[in-house]
Amino acid sequence: MDPTPETIVIQTPSYMEATRAAVMALATPPPPRPAEDELASSLRSAAGAASPVGAEPPDVAGVVERKVEDRDPWTDGANDAAEELLAAITDKVEIAEDDVAALDVATLDRAYMVQDCIRKYAPCAGWKIGNATASPSDVYVRAGLAPLVAPVLRSAVVLAKKGRCRLPHPAAVFLDAGPDKECGVEAEWCFRLGCDLVARKDGSDIAPEWAAMAVQSIYPAVEVVASRVRGATFARIGDPEAPWPPPYVVAADLGLNHACVLGPPVFLCCDLLNTIPVALSVNGGKPCAAGKAGNAVMPPDGPLGALAWLANHLLARGDHLRKGDLVMSGATCGLTKVHPGDTVVASFDTTIQMGAVATVEVHMLAE
């Protein structure tokens, strides 16, 4: 049922006007954002519309146009790696184990360079944040990839307007993948920005409360993660002694992002996200993962902290978050493995705030 006005916590127009004016005072006004239905239409045209159970599944792999003209000779190696990774998506063929070394992604700078090339060749919808562990012994910490950040392709975004969609399991997407290909899902909060987040005039970092002013919409979401390298498993990827594929290849491989399923937006203040219980269940069973964003493995201050960290990270690299960007803020309750034919339900307990539980249901198709 629709939430009543008394149970919704919203930002009032006057507050939004004041906060938007404060943000825009430090930013160059961007061009007008298209209407919500136009944005949804553009995402669907790139990613395929999310289908209710029983309809034809979307083609999540999408079609990525490779623009190889005007290549920068200084980044030819990164261009080659980007083209190989995009070819794995468009051709639906995994990268062979023996070809991983040929990608030549052995440093953090190289991984980010490959990401930049991918963004140049393929339309992107925003960013994902992941693997933000605090353990100094973690291999990704030692590699400078905690948190890990990667662009999200538009073709990877699926809009589940009624909170339900059908999605091919990666084992059914890649032509040469066997039924044992590993795939995982994470429940996350996704932000959509209403304005640019640029550097502050005083040079100080963007704080979580400042980042909150740029948030226009909040979506309960499920991220589907899988490697595009044949034979990669989560156990091998996280091996503390000899991770494979290497961490920098994982970063270049879009942080293993396969798809982002967005449920209907919720009307919440960003500060409340840390307090909302989140759970993941598979095939109607008991929750196999549960937690809260404030307690999850992500930067301090939960999803808003992750958003602020990403804003500062991009500014340090000479880039910035833009109006309309989607930001997957990181797992709220850990990774859960799923198999072809499984149905995953992510439950976001917004009962106190909205009078109902927000859910995102994803049916992983076997073929």
C-alpha cells in the first residue's frame, strides 16, 4: 500500500531549495536534467527494460560501441585491455586464463587508466564502490583498492519498477561458461545525484553531510557481481596469498560489476540509511545475509561516507561526480552466492519510515 504522508520522512521544498543553492554556489550550473521518465527510457534503451517474471528477459550484456579512432598512443596498452574487457561483454565470451597476463594491468594507475578507456568507449551510468575492508592484512588494502571503485555501464543498469525483474545468470550469458560459473549478489543503497559535486572553494574535502545535499533520489538495489575471466572464483579472487585474477585486473574488470538492479525509489533522509535493517534471502528461505549499512564493510559513515569518499577520490584524479550519476554505495550485508534458477530477494526494512518494507526481487534465469 502507498505510504501515508505522516510516515514519510522527506526533505521539504524549502530545505531542498536552500541546500541546492548552497551546492550550486560552489559549482558551475550543469545543463537541465531530463525528466525522470526520459532518464528511465535512456537507461532501458541501453540496458534493456527490466521485465516482470514471465516476460522476456533483458539483454543485460547490452551492446557497447567501441570507438577506437583517435587513440592516444601513450595509452595504447590500456586501450587494448579495455577493448578486451568490452569484447567479453559484447561477444559474451570470457577471457581465457592464459590471456590475463596479456591485459598488462599490474599497477593501480594502470587499472584506473583501463577504466578511463572503458568510460571513453562505452556509455556509463555512474559508479560502484566495493571491497572497503578495514583489515590492513587484506590483499586489496595492500594494493590500494580498499575501497575499490569502478564505473557502471549503462547496459548494466536494470530498472525494476515494481521491485521484480528477471535477469540471466552469468552462466547463461557467457557462451563458453559452464553451470558452475560463480555469481554473487549484494544488497546496496543506490544514490542518484541532482547536481555536480565539484571541489569546494576552500579546498577542503567534501564531507558526508555536504554530499547528502547533492542526492536527489535513493533506490534500494541489488548488485550482481561476476568475473569476466574464465575459471575465476570468489575464493581465488580473495586468496590472501595469491589472489587470481590479480586485484588490479579485478579493478579494471569494472570491479566485477555485472548488473545493478534498482527498485522503486524510496522517500528517506540520507541520514536514516545507516539504521535500516537489510537482509538477503534466496529461494524463499531464511535470510542468508543480514545487517545495516552503518555496520557494513564500507567507508565510515555508511552510504553517505562512501559517497563523500568517492567524490573526493574522483576530485583527486581530476574528475568529479556529475548530475544524474548513479552511485552504488557498497554492500550492506555481505556477498551471497547464487546459482542459475535462484530467486533473490533483498529486503530493506523501511517500515518505521514508510510504513512498508522495500524489496527488490531478482530471478536469475538459467538460460
